[in-house]
Amino acid sequence: MTKIHTIDATDKVLGRLASEVAALLNSKDSISFVKNRVEDVQVKVVNASKMKVTGNKMKESVHKSYSGYPGGLKEMPLRYVVEKHGYAKLLTHAVHGMLPKNRLQEIRMKNLVIEE
């Protein structure tokens, strides 16, 4: 039986929301937590476009993506990422960085649903 957590992102700060989502995806608060297994948990974030990005991060913070090829590093400010992909991309990137770096990381990311 899938346990579904719904989080309203209205007026929440990006980093704090991402850490809350990452903690739920890890399921460390679950009684049946085991390090090498992914719990049957789904996290749904609604109103992602109403989330706050504090300070000058929209202008100064840089989102990097690397294609794997020489010269394939792309850097762009967060406001361009939001214009092109939306706030869901920002939250996805932040949560991805907060999960453990192992083979379960991508499986846990599939349990994240973001609605703008």
C-alpha cells in the first residue's frame, strides 16, 4: 500500500521545502526502514510556482548541467531555468542533490510528483 504525502509549497522557501521532501522520500521515519530498500512512499508537491526563492538567488545563483561531452557544461541563472522549465525543475534539482548518492537515488526520485 502506497503512502502518499501531499505538501503545499505556497510561501515555503526552496531549500527548506527540498529538505522536507528528501526526508520523506528517504523514509527514515518509517518503522520498516532498511538502508538497501526503497519504501513504498510517494511525495506530491502542489503549487510549486508559489514557492519562494529568497535573496538574489534568481540572478546570482547558477544552475549547471553537464552533457558528458567536452565543452558540454551549461551554466545559466535560476531565472532562465524557471522561464524555460518552471519551478518544478528547481525543486527537482534541489531534492536530487539532497538524496544519498547510490543506486536507489533515481528510484526515489521517481516517487516525487511536482505540480505547478
